[in-house]
Amino acid sequence: MSDKLLGYMGRVLKVDLTSRTFEEYPWTDSDRERTLGGKIMAADILYRHIEPGMKAFDESNWIVVSTGPLTGCGCPNTSRFNISTISPLTGIVTSSNCGGDFGLSLKRAGYDAVIFSGRSAAPVTVNITCSGVTFDDASDLWGMSTSETQEQLPKRAGKLVIGSAGENKVLFACVFSNERTAGRGGVGAVFGDKLLKAVTASGHKIPEVANREKLKKTNAKWTKLLMSHPLTGRQLPKLGTAGLIAPMQAHGILATKNFSKGRFDGFEKVSGEELAEKHLISNAACTTCVIRCARTVKVDGKNVKGPELETLGLLGPNILNDDIEIILKWNYELDELGMDSISASGAMAFAMELKEKGIWDCGLEFGRTDNISQMLNDIAHRRGDGDILADGAKRMSERFGGKDFAIHAKGMELSAYEPRRAVGQGLGYATSNRGGCHLNAGYLVVVEGLGLDVDSLTPHGKAALSIMFQNLMESVSACGSCLFTSYAVLPGFLVDKPNLLLTRAVLACFPYVGPVVNLLSHFTKAPAVNIPLLPHSYAIKYATGIKSTMARMLTWGAYGYNIERISNIILGQKAGADKLPARFTDVPQDRDNPKTKVPLERMKKVYYRARGWSDGIPKYRRLKSLGIDIDKEFYEKIAEEAHQNGKGDS
Amino acid sequence: MAKVTVKLFGVLRIDTHISCEEIDAEKVLDIFAALNKKAYEIYSKTLKKDNETKKPSPISFRSAVVFINGERCAQKGKRLCDNDEVWILSPSSGG
């Protein structure tokens, strides 16, 4: 094996949009080994750059687009790339992951990541190739939809574009690459603020790997594992993420009527089965994906991307709509406008409840569908009441009231899982660094009823499991891999034979694994092995030469989670910010069952102790133990401010 | 025998082409047998149409997650009552 780390292109590009110049950003093998890549690398770069008080729309805010070491190395499901920046929606760091072809193309152009700084004076397209960077005037692209914009750019290049929502700085605007989206946290709005309409990347370089033969064998085994696993090999290809609607209904976790309920009578009409049986044209996939969970459907005679679970759930049951055809249309419109369907529908559901309670009337109401298309357009162009919704549910609640039922965490609207019957998912939503995201939360709902049948109402063990899943998914994402590949870590027999006595016995033990998981997290040498269910660590080893193990994956994850968290504290996140709306913590979903609410404070205590945090703030010694470099005096100042500002808030 | 309404979801529904059936059954296990029979009939009709002779293998319900009237039921021997609504789902994930 070579002394130099392989799998990477070895260069990071920094583009200054103000001066339209570019340079290489210093990034060494030691940085690569510490951060792995992707979102952890981006978090590390942002951590070194941000200062207290920095805001999303400051010229000094950076956008970091980063890839993982497995991207371009022939591994399955590893075309994912990450976009991190200060979020205009939450005011803290957001990381948004995308499966389009831009990441692969960026590596072919010879870079592992690109940083955008400054602000362009006029709309611009940045073109990255092996021979450097060029800047094109994008005035003629300004105003175009995401698909129209991509059609105007070179066919063979990987692309990143924004639509009208990004141009108008809608706080939950996305960035598109092909039909895939970096959807959450408003990264598109930061592109729009910098007048960065599009980025292209192209080239012919391919990364060298440390052990091609072993990597090839690992990739073959990995592909076989994904294709034979009940979740990644059967459910996701056959039904897509939309296949979750029915199980969510059964478990009472399908967000309904702005999360006031967990079940919707008309769920079958907007289910994955309905989509598969009546609307599916074909499966689609991100580049290099073997799962192929994406759906192609027809809208107005055109084959377009179908809705994911979140869009179906939040534009269906959550606004009391059972018309799937109209959801397909809205989904297409949202994509064309370049807007996050989760936050857009969350803001609309909140507006509907405001109307129902007689607080504010913008014309939206539960069950009414005729004015949604118009509202989506108004939001994207910040017209009329759409301008108010474009700022998201949190700001709306600050303006009109209704904080108890403004469904967000840290300002980010929640995805479609109602957490009162999946309390571990509730803890995840609250503690997630980027806000109300199910995946950054650790996606515990997959063991709380959907994939495995662990008791979803008990708080026992949920803190430890959340931490383990959060850390694991952090490193899976950082290596460039799709998060769905981490589901294969759940042993197939537990998933496939849910009624076996052995399965039930194993699952009954889950709530008591906390101490063991905590030990593994703190004594990271303990799981210094690789397990076949986590092929990522083998692949990292054979692609890069880094001695990767299960323990190393968890350590990378912990580093990423903590560096993002301390960055958030620097940016002004208060102690006690890990909150949920009172609807989830104070009001049981089932009035006859007091257990059907999220015992957040109880779980948070255990979570913080295990994380080494004090009221959501990483302790100095925890940061040091993870190798996060921070000046003690500076740390004490920001920690004190966070505690002071959080008083009375938590 | 109880007369129950059975609804299938997920992979099992896609594989069997059955969405909803009225079934006479004493226990959950009887439902699986009845569904297999029904799935075989549907499959045979498809084969006849395509002039094929391949015999289908029985549908496996080992991964079935059963709910009876909204409550999770892990026992396949559980006795059923008239008008019970039985949902049969498969384990799922997504994002």
C-alpha cells in the first residue's frame, strides 16, 4: 500500500465569486484521515472558517461541496456528495446530501471538494474542469426552472443548479443535480444570495485506489448484500420510500393534519402501493445505485421524478389530501421551482392550522387543494402571502403565534414521521444538528416498528441507539455512500423473520443495550473489527489505505457530530435548543395512553451524558478527546454565552 | 370460522397481486393458506394467458407483519373473530 492516501483526488478547490478567481485550498492527508470526507470534511472546513455572529446571507459565508473517498471508486451507491453552509432557515450549519452526478464529475475534474466564497456581482455559472475554472454570465439562465437550466448546460458535465426559489432566497430552496436534490436547510438560497445560478464539473481523471483487487471483491460482496437484503433488495426497489406510508399508518406515526394525529383514513390512496400499481412508469436511480428506489411517473404527459415518502406524506395526510395525482403534479412543480417539499409543505400545514384556529388566513385550509399550486409559485417568487411562508414555520409562529404547533426543530420543518409513537425518533429530531431531519436524527424509526419491531414507546436504550445510529450514518454519508446502504447493517433474519421467537427475544433486548453501546462509543478500540454487514469500512480501507474499522466509523461519526455541534454553538445556538414542539412533548397522541408522547427531557439527560455534552453543548474535554482543536478561553466564552442565552428557553 | 377482511401492503401485495380479500379463517395461519391459494389462481391465469407452464412457488409469509384491528399481532396461531380487519405488511425502510 502507498504512503499517500488514495481514493481521493488530493485537491480542494476554492472559488472566490467576488473576484472571480480560484486557488487550491490547503487540505492534507492528515485532514483527510481525520475527517474521511463528505459532510465531516465540510463541517471541519466550515468550523475553521466561521466566526460568532456569521449569518447565512453574509458575503463571508462559504458553501462547501464535498465528495467522499468511495465516490468514483466503483463501489455501489457511492455517488453521493454533500453541500454544507450556514443555513438561512436555521442559522446554524446545514449539510445536504445529493445523489446526482455532480460529485462524480467533480472528482473527474480532479477535486475532492469545492468551496465557494464571496458573492458574485451578477448571475454566474462556474465551470470546473481539469484545467481550471471559468466563469460564464448566467443572466440568461436567471428565472429558468431547474430542468430548463440544466438543459442549457453542457450535456456531459455534472451540474448543480437552482430554480426560482433559490434566486428569490426562499429559506428552504434546494440545489438540483439531474433530478436529485440537495434538499434541506436552504442551500439553494445561499447559492441565490451569491448569484450562483449553476456549477458544472467535467474531466477525465479517476481516483487511484490502494488495493484494486480487494476493493473489487468487496464491491461485489457489497452489491450482493444490498440486492439480497429484504429492505434494500426487495422493499425499496419494489415500492420506493413511498412504501412506508402503510407501515407508518399501521404504527400510528404517519403525520396527519399538521402532526396532530398519526393516522389518516385515506392513506391507501396516497400509498406506495397505489403509486406502484397505478402510476409507476419505471424505477430510477442515483448514479452508481444498485437499489433503484426512485420512481418515474407521468405528469402532463411527461416522464418525471415521482414523489418520495416525505412528499406523499406531507402533501397528503398532513394536509388531509388523498389525491395522489395532484401530489405528483405538486412534486414536479416543487422540483422545477427548486424548493424543499418537506419545509414547503410543513409551512403550508402550519398556515392551515393557523386558519383553522382563526389566527391567520392566507387561503390555505386542510383538505382544500385548488390553491396549492398557486401558493407554491407564490412562495418560490416571494409574492403576497407566499413571501411569509417562504420563511418557514418557525418564523411564521414568531409572527402569528402558535409555537406549540409550529412543527420544526431548530427552525427546520420535520419530515413525515409523527414521533409520539416512535419516541427515539423524537429524541433524534430534537438532537439532530441540522434540525428536524429524520436522517441526521439517526433514523431510529427504522428499528421502532418499520424495519424492526423494537418497543417504540419506551425511552429505554433510545439515547444510546440514537447516538450510535447518528454517528454511523454520519460516517456512511462522509464516505460518499447513500444512507440507505446503512439499513443493510440490520441483520437480514431479524428483518425477514419478525415473528420468530429468536427475533422477538433479540428485539426485546434492544432497550437494554444502552450501557454496551455507550461502552463501545467511549472505548473506541473495543469494536476494532470489521463486520460484513458494514462493507463501507472494508471499502474505505481498500480504496484509501486508511485502517478503517467499525470503531473508526463510529469515531469519524462522533467527530463529525461534535464538530458540527460546536460550530452551531459558535454561530449562536443556545443551550436547550434541542427541543420539540409542545404538541409532541406535552400532549399524548392517544389521550387514553399517556405513553404516546415524547419523554424528551428524560431521554436527553441520558443522551447528553453519553455524548459528553452539557445541555447540548459539547464539553471541552470531549472535544479535546475527539481531536477537535479549540482554544480553551474561546470555548469558555461561547459555552458561557450559550448557557446564558438559553436560560429560561429550555 | 370467522369472516375477516384482509388487506395486504408492501412487497407481499406486489408479489401476490392481492390488495384486499374477504376470507373465512379461524387463525392468522389460515389466512396465509387462503392467500397462497388465491395468489396461485391469479398466477395460473397469467400463465395461461402467456401460454406458459411454470409452476409458482408458494408465497412466503415469514416476513409478514400482522395487525388485527390496528393492533400488532405476532402470533400466527391467534384466533380471529367475525369482522376483524387484518393487515399484512412487510418490514420497510426509507427516508
